[in-house]
Amino acid sequence: MTTTASKLAFMTAAGATAIFFISRSLKKGQKAALNKDDATNLDPQDCIQPEDVTAIFDDLFLHMQSVLAQLSQQIQQIQMAGQSIPEAQLRQILKSEFERALLAKQKSIFDKHDVDEVCLQEATWEFLNDPDEYPAVKKSVERFQKLYENVTGEKTVGKRPGQSSALQAEIEDVSKDQLLRAAGVYFDALTSAMGEIVVKFKMEGKDLMDPNVAQQLQMEFAGVANDSGEKALEMIGISMDSFKAAIEKHSSDPEVGRSLAKLQMKQQQELMALGVPTM
């Protein structure tokens, strides 16, 4: 597998997640021009609830994760045929295709949940401004942002209205040897966390081959993947941002590409041995 393909493997392994900068606003069939006094007289059923936002971003995440997996397979096939795609071009292709697929799907998801995009944006921002009160919203939105961040390389997790970009952590230089060690630690942490979820599902009597259960499993995976990987990296003194930057820096090194590909294949084999169906 080429370096480019293994970088795609890292993206999908992380779950890891476009950015909908999505006040408790009215649902689609209502007018949104209300002040706070008016809002106190509203029926809660006419307003976008935290559960609505969470469900919408979960639907978007599952769809776009599937799109990303398909793109990864297509690009790998192109490369196996002997065609080389420069890294900058690949990143632009991924971003363009991701956003195109997102725009094509989001209307049907908004219609499914009976919400207007503008109202959804306002509601999402309001809930994100109080993360302790609405932790499920924060988790769902940031999971989707992480997916977009992994595809585009743009720092988006934690982005809020009025910010030109999300806060950037300090990037430290990571050598090739450090990267290879960190990659092993990262993938081992992800695989361990995923394995615990599989065991939990089995103990609950869930059929992993059931498509609905498989979707639940992927959501659970995405919910722990980045946190587990990030904590494991912190234990060896490397931040997630520095880890990603190192992958970019050493992307042209064949040994790095082979190592990442082997780690991803090992992860897939261990999960398959536990009965996890392939995506």
C-alpha cells in the first residue's frame, strides 16, 4: 500500500468526524424571527432540541464516513494500477469530494428531521456555548468536525462563531523514528478501545452482522477513537497535532507508508477476528 493510501487508512481509523456551524430556533415549518420574550411562549416541540442536533450530526457522520471509505478504496485502486497522485492534489480531491457528497446528502437529512439549515446552525451554536448542559451535542458535532479535519487537514474541532479558525496547539517536531513508535502506540490504543466495545456488544447479545448494530458499533468506535489515541500519544509526550504533522512531514518516506499500512491491516485483522464486519 502506498503512503497516500496509508494516510487514508489513518483518517478512517480515527473515525475519526463539512463544518456546520450549525439559539434554540424554530423548526422548518415555523418563522424564525422571534425575540427572547416570544420564545418563552413557544411549544418546545416547535423548537430544535439538543436531541435533534445530535441525531442530525450522527446521520451526517455515518454517511460521510461511508463516503470516505469508498473514496479510499477508489484511490487505492488507482494507485495499484500504477498511477501516482501528488499529496497536495490528493488532499484537494478528498476535500472536494467530501464536500460535494455532503452537500448532496444534507438536504435529505435536514428534511428527515424537519429542520431548516439556518435554524439548525443557530441552535447548534447555542447548545455548543453550554457544553456542560449539552454534552451529547458537543460530542456529536466534534466527532463530525474531527472527521472533516482528518480529511482536509484544517483545524476545525472547537471552532466557534466569529473565529477565523479553531485554536491551534503548538506543533513539535517529531522524527521518523518517533513517528513510527507513536503510530504503533496510537493504533494499539485504538484497537484496544474498539475491542472493548465489541466485547460489550457481544455481552449485550447484539448481532454484529445486523446492519443497524454495525452502525451503532461504528458510532461507538468513533466516539472513543480520537480520545483513546490522543491519550496514548500524550503518555509518550506527543500531541495529536504533532502526530498528524509528522505524518504529513514524512509522507514521502516509503518505510513510513509501509509501517502505517501494516498497522492498519493488523487492526483490521484483529477486529475481524472479534467478528466485526468490514465497512
